[in-house]
Amino acid sequence: DIQMTQSPSIVSASVGDRVTITCRASHSFISWLAWYQQKPGKAPKLLIYKASTLQPGVPSRFSGSGSGTEFTLTINNLQPDDFATYYCQQYSSFWTFGQGTKVEIK
Amino acid sequence: QITLKESGPTLLKPTQTLTLTCNFSGFSLSTSGVGVGWIRQPPGKALEWLALIYWHDDKRYSPSLKSRLTITTDTSKNQVVLTMTDVDPVDTATYFCAHKETGRTFDHWGQGTLVTVSS
């Protein structure tokens, strides 16, 4: 199994800030990494797949990077709608999610 | 437009069998590359992938739950069914079904259905 570890668990930020979330994998893989946004009571929404490809309709302030065992989600110019929980997910070997990072208002 | 919707019991007793149905539209599970998966989320916790079925009826299961899960499809009804045997209170969660295509991951999700296991 590939385990995914996200950090931090919580990030406090203000509108306009840049937020960076990191996801580390227990085994190296090539780019089969996705990022989701989830709001309370809602299904996850796919933001990024293949580590850096933006899902259609997702604002360009979201970006992803990384390969191997370390991946990053960056949110530039944080907007009020971005306060949510974010999950990474590997799909190189089955499907495994990180434990989530909550982006809260500072 | 792809849509998925889960349905099933809201309350089960320990040791019972859970049967969940995912009704979908906007795609066909007979199309090459398409899959439908099940993911769950206990209250306040992270997402956990459970099972997936592909267009050619190939099936994948979470290694930790494989002995308790069965995933099937009725392509004529645009349905995917997940069965989980011998449920326990730790299986209390919101259960989601989701669509995927080859080279991508779960890009369309149902709204989820909350299942509570309690005596």
C-alpha cells in the first residue's frame, strides 16, 4: 500500500494569502496524484490530477507540482470560497487519500 | 452531464449486510476506460477508497476490506451495487460513488449517503 501524509493538518490564512499544502508518499510514483477540495456536507471536488493538470473550470490560482514522493498544492490569492478541507490522493496503486488539510480563516 | 446518486439504508445493526446502489447517468459503464468506485468517509475523518469496477467488469478492492466487499454492475440499469458484509459501528460513514476514466481519477461524485451502524 502507498500511504499518503499531508502537512500541515490545519493552516490559518487570510484572504489574499498564498497557501501551500504538502503531500508525501511512502513509495515513489510518477505523477498519479490528485488534489480535492471538500466543504462540509459536500462531496469532494477534483481540483488537480496528474500532479499538475487543472481540472476544467478550476480557477488558475490553484496549482500543483511534484513527483516521486513529494507533491504540493498551492493556492495563490486565497479567496473566501477557498476555505475548505483539501485532500491529496494517489492513484498509482489502488487509490489512497491523505488525512486532509483544513484551510481556516485566520 | 455526468451525475451519480447513492441510495441505501440509513441505519443498520452490527453483523448485518450493507447494500448500497449507485445510479448514474451521462455515461455508460460499457464504454472503454470507464470505471465507478466507492469511497467512504467516517464523520469528521478522511476519505477511504473501498472498491472499483471497470467497463470490462474487472474489479478492485481495498486490501483491508476485500473479504467483506462485493461490487457488481447492471449496465442495462446504469447501476453499480456495493455489498459489505458483517458491518460494525466503525463502518458508520458517508458512502460516495464516483466516476473515473483511464488515466484520470474520480472526477464526478455523488452527493453521498450516510450509513449509521448501531445496536
